Amino acid sequence: MGPFRSFLFAPGNHPRKVEKVFEFGADAVILDLEDAVARSEKVATRAVLVEALKKNNPTRTYVRVNGHHTEFCYGDLVAVVGTGLDGIVLPMVESAAQLQAVDWLIANLERERGLEPGGIDLIPIIETGKGMAALDAIAASGTRVRRLAFGAADYALDMGFEWTTEEQELNDARARCVLACRAGGLEPPLDTVWAQVRDLDGLRRSAERARSFGFQGKMCIYPPQVAVVHEVFSPSAAQIAHARKIVAAFAEAEKSGSASIQLDGEFIDYPIVYKAQRVLDAAAKISAGASVNP
């Protein structure tokens, strides 16, 4: 599955935006029932998304339901779990028990509706202090979760700090997310949205920071953000060429019994080779994903 460099949100209560969101080349889209939808419209918006899911959408399609703690979560899940849905995004996750409850419900809906068992993905968003404190247990919840996401806006609100454009105040949270995913056997996490929608240079810097921490992609709220995020989270042609050179040279060295070489003044041993192979694997996944989601 993947690549997952970009997840592009669309407000579920705007049918035109729901229809258009599939045209912008994101790796996945998130049709939103939570923050983008007024409380008075949440129940009615479910029907809009159910109709959207019935179409043969060209992009992996997720729905962000309302949080487990709300009165809407159960109804959201019952309404949208079905054919055409690739995954659920669950906001405000604060415990493994919340994930286990939602996983149980999805599994029963899959069984009841003749869907592939375990086929619907589940992505928790960590966006409160309580969720961050329970991060290790959440990442090791034993559910269908393959990756988690970090939400900076609500996290900053909950913790009482200012989310600045330099984002140094997010360093600890980002590092914790990546470490918990690694320790819990999950894929690298997805980074928070960038709220300054017209500031694409700031977005690039934010995405580069997230990539440097070990994130695999970023959520987006504005279509022009997708291209920037893809560029940051995709290996460049030069990086791919260099990785191929490393892998090929090391393979030749291994044939003669050597496990360390110098290549263009760089010391190469197994960790360097494994890193180069990751670059090639990422490029292959992106290429394969492009053929699936043209």
C-alpha cells in the first residue's frame, strides 16, 4: 500500500469540493465529517459522503469521522463503512482502548456488509497532551492501524502554546511520533497540515522538517500544497542515481568478500547500503502508485 506522501482534505458538506478533490493528484483524499462540518450539518453530511463513495474514485478515499468521545462517531462509522471506502481517519485519539473499540466496530461492519476483513485502514490523529502521553500504547494497540498522524493545531491549543511558523515547539512531539511508530512496528507517521495556505515556501520548510524527523508524508488542506509535499517526500533523480550506484558497487564488493568500501570519497558499509535501498524502494513505490492513481 502507498505511497502516502499527501492526504488532501475536502469538507464533506460541500458536494462540489468533494467531487473536485480527486483531481489534484494527492496520494489519498480525506472527506471530512469533523472540523470542516458545522455541528448542525454533521448528520446530513453523511449522505453526501455515502454517495461520493459509491463512485469509482481514482484516488484512495478516507473519511475523517468525529472523535470517539463525541455523539457522532458511531453513526459516522455505520454510515460510511462500505464499498469505496479505503480508510477511516479518527481524530483526537487519546487511548489504545478508543482504537480497539473503533477497530471492533469496523470489523463487524465489514463482516455484516461482505467486505474484505481488515481491508479498511484506520489512521489515528494524535492531537492532545493526553494522546501524546499515551502514544506508545496507541502505537502498540494491536489493531488494524498501520500508521498514525500528528495534528499540531489542536495539540497547540490543548497544550497552551503558540504554533509558530518556525515550528521549533513541535520538535518533541514529532520525534515522539516517529519513535512510537518505529517501536510499535508501524509505518512512519503523517505530519500535520500547514495552516498558512498561501505560504508555499513555509509549507516546504515545514515538510522538510517533518521529513528530517522521519515522517513519510503530510496532510494538506489546499490543493496547491500537494505538489510541494510530493516534491519534498519523493527522492530526487540525483538521490536515486546515487543510491543505485551505492547498491551496485557494494554488490560487486560483496562478491569479493568485502563488506566496506569507499565510493567517491564516501565510506560505504551495510547501514549506508540499507539507506540507499530505502531510497530505491521509495522510488519504486511512488512509481507503482502513480500507475494505480494516474
